[in-house]
Amino acid sequence: MSTRRSPVRRAVIPAAGFGTRFLPVTRSVPKVLLPVLARPLIHYAVAEAAAAGIEEIALVLSPGSEAVAAYFDEQPELERALEARGDTRLLSQQRAISAMTDVSVVVQHEARGLGHAVFTARDFIRHEPFAVLLPDDVIWSEAPAIGQLIDVHDRLGGSVVAAKEVPDEAVEALGIIDGEPVSDRVRAVRALVEKPRLADAPSNLAIIGRYVLTPAVLEHLARGRTGAGGEIQLTDAIAATIGTEPVHACAFAGEHVDAGTPAGMLAAVLREAREDPALRARVLEIVRGWERG
């Protein structure tokens, strides 16, 4: 875990929703527990936050999603079984999961958008800057991506959104950033444009699911104003603070996959397999078999 000290001590991880793109498995398994090989999506988000020095995490869950929080609970029976087998590697791994950070649960009873999910955790957040991590967005990086955003917040103040250059065909499905370069990886945000037409888009720099936000964003969410799709949009609340406090975009250093779609999940699984020497050889063998027809 990082020894970094920052005003950003808490993180919210919205993990509610039906996961309709992954039906029928999500009838009984929450989407954030779907595995990227051996680790579920939620593991990546919590581990990233913990590595960045986040001390407390609130999982925003749908009713009946107790299994998500249970993933981080101590598993004494499993630990005893591993200890009896002398499997110190797996035993250490399981204990590390439970010890990553302090994880609590906030229940979102209505699905009214990402902004509403974040606002549901307002009592947990208190009146402090806080981080938000969307578990669909899996990021591999030397320095935790959310930690890179926290560093920008600590230096420049205000809210910070993660950013990534995307191809033209993706622009109309994402929130796009209009900003002025401040440094190599940081832009001062002038506007956030939700799903613009390509011809009207100010850039190809898209918002990715990592945020460091100020209490001012919560104040705008408290007004309950709805945006696209009749939902309370987090992007709208961030945009409303532009001009009254700094908002920056950080083009984080790292490799990103949107695992919230089947194609993205497959890409994430293959990326993990690529890093495993035993699995890498087997995956290449399978792919070569496909190529041979």
C-alpha cells in the first residue's frame, strides 16, 4: 500500500446495476464479480485504490448484492484448509485480499444514473475530496491510475477526471473533453461534452472511469437535476463546477480496457493471459489453431 498522504482518503466504487450485456450469467452473479481470469472486476478497482493510499472504500451496491462485499471478508474456513495443505502462496493471497483496505457498503435502492450512485454515498464521503472508480474500466499501470489523478488534485486543486485518446468511431458514445494543455498529461478543462456528434466534438480525449471530486460536485448532485436519459449524470455535476473551481483532465499512464462489454472483457482476459507465462503459450496455440481453420 502507498505511504502517500493526501486529503483524498475515501473512494466510492459504484457497483450496482443489472449487467444486462452479460445476461444470462448476471441473473445470479453481479457483473462486478465476473472474473478476469482468476480475479473479479471489483478486485481490480479496490486494489488500485488501496495501492494509491485510499484508506476507506464504499461499494455502492444494488439490494441483494451481498456477495460483492463478501469477496473482501475474511474466509476462516478456506484459510484453515489452505493452511492444512501447506499452501502458503494461496493462503497469503487470500489474507491479502481481506486486508487490502477498509471496505463498506452503501445500498442504492433506485438506479437513477452514475451521479445518483455517487450521491447515495454522501454520508460516507462527508465534506472532503474523494475518489470514484468505475470497475468496468480496468487499468494496468506502474503507478495506480487513481493515484495519478490524486497527484494532480494535490498539486492543482479542484476536480480531476481521467482521460484517454479514443478513435473517431468511439467519440459519439463517450463524454469528451475540451481543454487547454497545462503539462504533458494534464489539461485545464473548459467544457465536458456528453456524446457529441463527431463533427462537433472538441477533441478525441474521452473521460475514463476514474475521478477525484470535490464537495462542490456533491452540492450540484444534491439538486437532483436530470440529464441524458432522464438520469442524474455525474458529468453534468462536474461540468457545473467549471469556472468556480479548477477542473483538470489527466491522461493517465497505463493500459486501459473497458471490460463492461463482452468484447472488452475478452480483451481484459487475454491481456491477463498474456502476462502469465503458462497461459500465454496456450493462448497463442489456440489462436494459431483458429487461424489454421
